[in-house]
Amino acid sequence: MIIKRILIIAIVIPMLFSCFGGSRGGGSSTSYDSRTTRGQLVGVKPTKKWNLEQPLGMVRIPSGSFVVGQSDYDFTGNFDADPRTVTVSSFFMDETEITNGEYLQFVYYTRDSIARYLLAERAYESGGGEGEGISEYAYVGMEDDYEEEDNLPYYQMIAEKGSGEGYDEVKQLNWDVPLYWGTGDYPDVEYAEVLESMYIAPEERIDDERFIDWSKIKYKYQWVDTKAAAKAKASRKDFIHSKEVSVYPDTTVWTRDFNYSFNEPMHEEYMWHDAYRDYPVVGVNWWQAQAFCSYRTKNATIYNKSKSKPKSKKYRLPTEFEWEYAARGGLDAGTYPWGGPYLSDDRGCYMANFKPKRGNYMEDEKEGNWIYTAKVKSFPENGFGLYDMAGNVSEWTESAYDNSGYLQSATMNPNLAHGRMSNPKKVIRGGSWKDIGYYLQVASRDWEYADSATSYIGFRTVQTIPESARSTKARSAVRTR
């Protein structure tokens, strides 16, 4: 029963967020009473004070116009090389690629959510809502207090309807009780049975080493196809889509990408070892990057709700035009994020982590020896304060790839909209540790299949800044280095 339940666990993931740090109070609404305005037009006032809050680890990219594409090359018949002027709105962007440490926060949250769900289900089957052991992990909201007359009418209603009507808030996970992963700390036999079901089966272990079966740890997220909805008249539910993904990165990319190399140590240690916490996460496909954005948005929203703050703005991947604009760092005609046209500075030190020569993956010995990826912030920032916009790892963007995408897109906040989710080809930018210098250019385009994970592709996220906040002072884009 437990094993089967794990296989369908992703179904409940959206519900799990509603019970992490939240409260039973409903959302606020704006009421209208003409008597308070003397019948005059005064406008609906904001329900809460709104302030622009810069997310931790992100920098503000000011709105502006720039010439997109290759401006110093003339490739006949190459649509990517057709320069044109476009304008993008302001946004926040991660100053570095998402690191292993940051991504593991998402992985561990999903793991813990699933563990709490399984424990709550077992407690419910055992008829426990009070007491010790597994009973402590029972759903919050499944007790008899929902039958009391003084309870909120809304929760009395959903307690009666239940999940059959789409109301799942009555089944809230209990996040106040700690989880115990050490076998010596298991509180009772039922708890042990639930937790052990999440581990690799004994017959698949080596030297009896216990570790989580990460193939069972999945996250489900949803999105609305607004482009399709705007062009068709149909029910809202017809445009709601969902995706279920395994959250743990594919660590086998280190051996699969290079068949004749000894990369087993990277396969075994890169994701989980403390030595690589501040290195960019790899082995994550486009769909997993989207799942991370969903998690980050919901996590911030739940926190804001608990502090009575406005709902968090959505985290997402940058469009390829936003990415290129940010990579240029305010230098419109620059070949590289630092300007260019050279890959090294006046001291002969390389400006990014890439493959400088055939068979030579080593960087300057004085600055650091990076055979694979480099620790984030190992190289100078660009004019906007962004690190590693060239080299280290290529980065997923929101955009679907088309070799004539520049010509099809608008000039205002451009993006290749059609086929964004259905087109399997996604734009990647920036070049990586294994690439030659050409791919480090800010205008160089490349692509990869959305379901592909590699040892040289990572990502960073952005958050749109409302136009009303555009007066916020931006960092100077002038480089003095």
C-alpha cells in the first residue's frame, strides 16, 4: 500500500504548500460602499501597502533598449545574425547560476513533503489524530474541531465537501513535528515502515548503504497557457496544464556525456558533497528548472502570507532577449559581458571558465584551476552585477528555439511565444566550461531538447518588476575596470 501511494505522490504536491507556514485565515477582499465616498469616483484603494522588495541573491536589471544579435559578423543566410533594436522591461535576476546548495533546498523540501504525506496517510488509516508516534504526524484539520460550532464556516464547508469537490485544504500537513531519518530515532514501527519505503530496496544496496530512492521523489506543478486562452473561447480548465518531474538532478550526465573519460568522482560527489555547495547545479533539464521556479514562487508566497505581505511575484526563467540584455551589462556593442573583443584581461588572465585550447581545460594557475565547472563568483561581474553570464555553465531560457526567432518576435519584450511548451527545442545561452570562446559571446545562440540533462547546462531565475516600481534607483551599468 505504501509503495503504491508513493508512485502517485506528486498529485498532492500543490496541496502541500498550502499548509507550510500558512494560516487558516482566508484572503482579503475589497468591499465597496457608496456611502463612504459620498457617491464620488475615488478609485479602489490598495488593500495592503506595497513595497518593492529585492529578493535575496538577485540584482535589479533596469529596463532599456539594445541591439540584439550579432552586430560584428555577417553570416549570409543566418537569421541569428540579423541585428535589430528591442526593448525589455525591468526585472530582478539571480546574480549567479542556481547553485547545488540552493537547488538542494528544493529537493529536500519535496522529500520532506512526501514523507509527511505518507506519515499523515498512515496515521489517518490507523485512526490516530492524538497521541505519540505516528499519530503526531496526522493531518492538521482532520480532528474533531471542524465539527465545533465556533469554527470558521469556510472550513466547515470544505470539511464536508472534501477532495471530491476540489477542496483539499482540510488535509494540511503537520510541519511542526520534526522528521527523524536515523533508524535509531524512529518513534514506532509504523513510522519505520513508512520511512523505509522511501529508501532503495535492500537487494539494490551496495554494502548495505541506505539512501533515498530519488526516482520516487517527484514534484507536480501547473501553468495556464494564456496565449492559447487569449485566442480561443473555451473553459478555463481547457488551458490549465500540469507536469510531474523527478526533482533530483541526473548525476549520470558526468559519465554519459563523456564516454571515454574517467568522471566517476564527479558523478558520485558533485551534487551532494559539501565541497560543491557553491558550484552551479547541472543535470537539470528544462522541465526541472520550471519546477524549481514554481517551488520558489510558492515558497515566497507562503512566507509573505504568513507575514501579511502581498503575494510574491512569479519566479521564472528569463526569455532569451532578457538574458542577452542582462549579459551585455549595459555595453550595447560588447562582444562579451565584459565588453571585448578579447577573452583575457590586460594581465593575460581569462575572464570566464571555458575551454581555451584544444585538449586544455585548465585556466590560469594564478586565478584557479577549473577543469570542470568553477565555483560561482570566481570571475569578475559584469556591469549589472551578474556573474558567469559567459562560461561556467550554459543556461536554460524560457524561449523556444527557432532559427528565425529574431524576425518573428516583437520588438517590445520579445519572446518566441508559439510552441513555448510544445516545442521540444529550448534556447540555451552563455557557453560552458567545455565550450570554445565563440559560445561565450553575448549574442551566440544554441539550443537543447527540453527533456535533456547535461553536465554543462544550468539555469538562473528572474522576477518581473512592475512598471510602477521603475523609479527605483538602478545600479550603474558603467564599467570602470
